[in-house]
Amino acid sequence: MRKSLGLRRNPSKDEREKTLKEAALKVFSQKGYHRATMSEIALEAGYGKGTLYWYWRSKEDLYFSLIEDMHREFLRVVEECVVGDEPAFCKLEKMGHQVVDLYYRLRDYCKLSWKMRAEELETFSPQYVERLRDYIKRTKEALATIMRQGVEEGLFPPHDPYYLACILMGLIEGLEIQWLEDSQAFDLRKGMQIILDFFGKHLIPAAECLPREDKMGIIGEEVDP
């Protein structure tokens, strides 16, 4: 029986794809979607233009693949934080720090994602727009799972977990925008810690999942036993 090649990995092919994506990210970031060309991306990567079309059907397909990478990673972080037996606040704290790490690691991807959502979403084919919206929907659903747990634990007020998730996501995205606009004036890690401190001051029982010496960093003051 002929073996499928679909599950096999080709290190040189993977490295080539990574190089092409890095070149595309650079060119798109400098010139925008409309002004960038596949020829410029190929030249930046050091390959012929035909190589790009082995991986992506079009410039639109390549551009969206970069956006999808960012949203896939964000969704992975949130979904991994959902599982486990920790109280909801501890899951939120873990997620907050991991999201910040992700943003710092993929800063240019963050910029490109916001540019697509804020300025160029209407220029893309419906199938790409729907895929992006599906990532956002799944991320909100994962967040809602944590918020629902918090409501059941009595940590959050008894509001619709979906709306609580949307509000939390809005806070996170607000931090992201401030940081992208001026990373010198706005420290993303500090901003996230302030949000966690705010939650912690109102959700003191949840802080019991942390070692005693860590409580100062979460709620801003020691908790009486």
C-alpha cells in the first residue's frame, strides 16, 4: 500500500516556507497589502517568484496566512489555559502572561493583523474574512468558558459569560493597541499586570491558589488568612 506523504515533514521545505513568510511580513509591513508585490517578496526572500506559488495561490492567500498564524497562536494560548483544575482567576493570570509573551514574540504579526481588521478587511475575499471571524469567535468561546467557571465559583457577578469574555478581550486588545502605537510610552507587561491586579483586588479568594509570597504581586497587598 502506498504511504501518504501528508504527515511527513521536510525540514528544508519548512525552513524555506519560514524564510518566505519572514520576507512577506517585512514587505507587507513596509508597503502595505496593495502596494506590495509577489516579485518583491520573492526578491526579499532570495527565491524566484514561482516558489511563492508552490505555497500560496495568490498574494491574498499569502497575506492571510500571516494573519492566520497570529490568530492561531492566540487561540492556542487561550484554549490551553482553559483546561486544568485551577480557579478561574489563576487561569486568567496564566493566560495574561502568556498572551504578553506571544505579543512580544509576534509584534509585527500583531501590527499586520490590526491593519487587516481596521483598514483592509473589506478588500479580502469572503472566505478569508469568515476564517478570521471564526478564529475570533472560537477565542471568545474559550474565554467564555473561563468566565463561566468564574461565575460558578462566585468570583464574577452572575452576568452572561459571553459578554464578560467580550469585555475581557476588549481590555486585552486595548492594551495591544496602546503598545503597538508607542511601545516606549506604554509597557505592555505593566499594563497587563495592572489588569490582573484589578481583578485580584476584587477576587481575593481566587488568589489563594497562589503561593503566599506571590500574593503581593497579584492583589497589591497581603491577604489576611
